[in-house]
Amino acid sequence: MQRIWAFIVVVLLTVPSTASQAATPLVDVGWIKANGQAPGVVVLDLRNKLGKGSKEIYLKGHIPGAVHSDYLKDGWRTKVDGVPGQLPPVANLESLIGGLGIGNDSHVVLVAGGVSALDMGSATRVYWTFKVLGHDQVSILDGGYKAYAADLANPVEKGWNTPKAAVFKARFRPEMVADRADVQAAMAKGVPLIDMRPPAQYSGQKSHPAAKRAGTIPGAVNVPESRMTVDGGRFVGGGQVAELLQAVGVSGEGESIAFCNTGHWASLGWFAESEIRGNKQVKLYDGSMVEWSAREELPIEVKGKAN
């Protein structure tokens, strides 16, 4: 009998808990309720004005134990060579992440507002950032805070949680980030370029305020970012992602590059294709159309005409 109990103890000590197992791209509200305050789990509330959120909204109510960082204000993106919304220097991100109590062993669960695809882009962009920094223990709460708050029985905490600073060291993955030279090479090879912007921007009828020219990269196909979620913040499934890609002639396998204006909407496309569909050869073009349109030597396509 003693040997049996000894064996059971060894098994319990060697089998990881639910919270410490390999992170899945999406977790649901049930997972958060069961594991949100488990050792090693950091719930990161990213709510910001894209989803009608803010620090003040967080203070009025959040998932118990969650720490807050405003996606738009706290340094997750920065201006590089005149292009807004770009990936900051690695050292800056290490400091930001460590200051939120996130170390290399932390399982980070990202929480956006959950009110729209635009808002959920806050979570997918930060998710992509963690992956680029070599941190795989990261997930997104499917449906965002809206899904959590839908059940009034779910506990809500008020006030500010001050995290204990941790040490976070990046292992940068340059292969996940596309630049304009990568896009030019992709054009030459016929690699799919997926424009995640609204149709009016894709066609050239409208453009981002910071873009120098309207239109898209020649040969790009359009899958609007709004197609990536339903009911505001719930992501579509892998089958629907495949259908959306196939509808514009993209197999969903092999190399592809997602882009938008400054890499926010593109992160939704990257997440859907890479993490939901499972194609690990998709890249995100961070500079996107704001950078591309500023380079006069680079072609632009407007309703079938290049200029």
C-alpha cells in the first residue's frame, strides 16, 4: 500500500496542472475562472479606447487578479522612421513586460474589451508581440471582457492591482516579422499578400490619415478584419478562416504575409491564419501601407490600376 501511495504522489508531482500546460491560443471564460489566479498565470487586461475601455473602466471592475496595461498608451507600439504603431525596441518591451509582473515562465492571458474585431486587435497585436519576443506561453480570452461580464454571477474585482516586477528576457524571432524587402520578394515569388483593411481602403476609395497614397500593394487580396470575429469579440473557427482565405484564392498553407495600415488589423489576420488555422508560415508586415505608401518607388494598385 505504501508503494502505491508513493507512486500516486510521484505522478501528481510530475503531471503539470491545467494552468501550466502548453498554452492554447484561445481560452474561454471557464478556463479563466478555474485558472486565472493560479501560480504562474498573469491575466493582462488591455482595455483601451478602441473598445471603450480605459484605466478608469478597469478600476471599476475587472477579472480578479488581473493587471492592467493600456494597449494604446503604455508602449506596446511606437513610431519608427515616421511610421506610427510599430514594434518598439526589444529592450523597451522587456522593461514593459517585466514591470507587469511577467517573467519568462509566466502564462499570459490577454483580455481585450470584446466589443469588436478592431478592439480584439489589441489582444492579437500584443499576442503577436509576445510570440515575436520568443514567449509561447500566451493566450487570448475568447470574447474578451464582454464574454466574462455576460454572466453576472462571475466575480468582479475593483481597484488597482500592483504587480511585483519580474525579469523578462526576449528571444527575438525575426522570421515572424516582414519588412518591405520581404514584401517585394513575396510579390516576385507569387506569395499571397493579404490586406486586412476594410474594402474601401483596399480599393483606394479611402485611406489612413498617415498614408501618403491610397490603394493597396499590387496583387494583394482583401480579407477585411471584421470577418475575424463574430458577436464582437469571439473568433471564428479554423474552418471559417479556411473558407475566407479560399474565397480570395489563398490556400491557407505555405507562405503568406498579412498587412493593413500599421500592423494592428494585420495581427487579426495573422492570428487567424497562424494560430487558429495553424499555418506557421504566415508573417506580419509591421510597416504596412503607411510605410509602403510613403516610398514613391514602391507601386500602389488602385481599382486595378498601378501608380
